[in-house]
Amino acid sequence: MSEKAIAVSMQNSPQNKDKASPKARVRRNSYVIARGETLWGWIYLAPFILLTAVFVVYPIYGSVKIAFYNYSGIGNPTQYVGLRHFITVINDPYFWNAFKNTLTYVMVLVGHVA
């Protein structure tokens, strides 16, 4: 067998079938986009994105917004207090005691698992 025939037979061997040339990969990628697989990917992701936005992102936004207002839990918050709530928490000894207890609990639990 000549070298050219060996090279052709090696290119057509089953081991080399999945090794596409860069040009073939570019053509396949444009074909995938043309077929609309990207669109179907977004369609399948849409419920997840919508539910995450509604049940995770919006409540976090609302919590951060309310944290800067004096809010009793009834009606809309109207009195802006800025960082006063955060300063009160930082100066509270009960907060630091609870923080220490929580940190100890986590360290014992993680130490026990690991």
C-alpha cells in the first residue's frame, strides 16, 4: 500500500471520525444556530429564569430596600433611616453573643462532618 492510501484509510478510520476539522466545527456551529437549537435552549431555560427572578431576586431586592426604612410590617415604609438599623445591630451585645454561638455551632458541625 502506498503512503497516500494509508493516510486516506487512516482518515476514514473509526478513531478519527469524531475528530472534525476546525472548518467542519464552524459549519456545524452555524448549522446549530440556524436550526434554532439556541432558541430552544432559551425556551427551556425561561421557566427557571422567571421563577428565580420572582422567588429569589425580587424578595432580596425588597428586603434590602426595606432595611433602609423604618417599617412596622403594615403598609408601605415611609420613614427613611439610612444605616441606623445596621449601626444599632453592630452595637448590640445580644447580636454578638448570637453571632458567637452560631459560629461555634457551625465550626463544631463542620468539624464533625469533615
